[in-house]
Amino acid sequence: MSDKNHADRFLEELKKIENEKPIKIYLDKQKDQKLIIDLDSGNKEHVTLNDSTYPVNLPDSSLLLLDEIIMEQQDRLLECAKDYLQSGRDTYFFLYDLISLCVYIDDLPKRFNKLKKIAPTDDELLHNRIHAELGSEYQKQNKSLGFEEENTKKRIPDLHVDSLDIEIKTITKSVLTDEDRISFSKSFRNSHDAALSQIDDGGMIVIGMWSQRMNNELKAYFSNLCFTSLPQVGSNKTILVLEGNKVFEDYFVVLPSNQAQNLIYEFAKSGYKRIDPMSYMNHMSREGFPHGRITSGSGMIYSRRMG
């Protein structure tokens, strides 16, 4: 089968997934340990968590936390997964966000356990994953993570690192067609303004992107500003968190906060478009976790970018 035909078939399968409904999320605790979503069609999506042929293996403590969240919040997670499917973020990203959330929380002080609670809305899991990721990474940089009670403001920012306020926002459900680029710019401006109201002057704003296409377009557009290492804490910074190519690794774009809205507007107005839709399948998952789908109708089994 040619690459084009394979891509066409792959994209057709993805479109079908959007109409499916998740009915169960669970851990298969056999040798390799898989996180699995059963769909109402009889199909299954899964990620292998521990496999000796891959470099990433989850510690037992993270697996226990993952199992706890699944057992205690099954209904909430199913609603969240449904939003991922229906808005095009894909089941892999749901599985990855849930797994990585547990890994990051496992590294952090107990007060970050509040991030285990997943509201049954699409962006809450993504928001919590980014929140925990930042806390974990800044802790590795030997930064001081402040307690919420140390902040006397009525509206408490998400993080307090080295005495600097950090507010996290997500831009959800934008697909970045030519028609909605300006709409995206407006959503960015609204989220950015809301974040500014929640931090002291000179604080830092972090914004994650829901759309896979959005992540890829922004990575290409800001390629000269895009790095895999989390920037140092600093005043008047707006950081875009973009999906990485490997597990537990994202791309970060740092913009001056007083220029961020104008820079995003220029991106939207430019009509920039460098990601070939036929290569879209190459941006579907991160290297490190084997990812597969079992399709009951055809008996077809395939894996995506197992890395």
C-alpha cells in the first residue's frame, strides 16, 4: 500500500473514531501493562506502559496513582475522553495526558494531589497536565514552589515559582482553518487578558493548545523561538506549550507578554500554513509509548508512531 493510500485509510479511521463513544477505561495489568479504552463499537484504543523494547517505563508509584484515578473517577474520565474524541484531539492524547499527569504528580509535593481531580470537561485534563508538568520541571530546576496560602490575592494564580505568579490557560477546540484563524486570535486575546487579571504585574502566562493542527502550525511558524527545554522563570513572559515528539517532552515558545497578542494576531492574519494534511498522521503521537488500535469490524490492528 502506498504512503498516500495508507494515510487516506488512517485518516478515515480517525474520522470514524470521532463518532464512537468510550464505555470503559482500565489498566490491563499483564506483563507489558496497557492503558485501554473500550469503545461502544467494539474497538479498543491502547497505550503500552511498560515494554522492554522501549526506553520509557512508568514507575510503580505512577502506575498506582493512575489506577487510583481510573477506579475513583471512571465516569468523569469517560466524559472527558468523549470530548477528546468528538473534538478531534484523539484518544491517544487523552491517554497521554492522563498518563503524564500521574507521572508529574508523582514527582511533586502532596499539595499537588488536587490535580488528580478531573472535571468531566475537555480542557481540565490538559490544563492539569500542563500545571503538573510545569511544577515538576521547575522543581528539577531547584525552583521554589510557593504554597497557595502564601498568596494573599483573591484570585490565586495556578503556580507561584520563586515569588513569581504563573497563570495557565488553554485554547480549546480550534482547528485552524483559514476561516477561523482570526477567531483563534480573539480566543488567544481573551485568554491572555484573563490571565493578566490573575497575576501581579510582571508575572508569567502559560498557554497550551488543544488542536493538534494548531500545535504543529505554531511550532513551524515560531521555529526560531521553539525549544524543548522549559524556559527560566521570568517576568513579562508568555509561554506557548506545544505538543512534543517524545513522551514527557514539549516544545516551548517564549513571547514578551506585552507583544504576545500582536504576534499571535500577525500569525493568524498571515494565513501561515506549512503542515501538509497528508503528513498529519506523522504528528499523531509521541515516541516512547507503543500505541495501537484494535478494530473489531475488520480485525485490523495498527499502531501509530511507536517510536
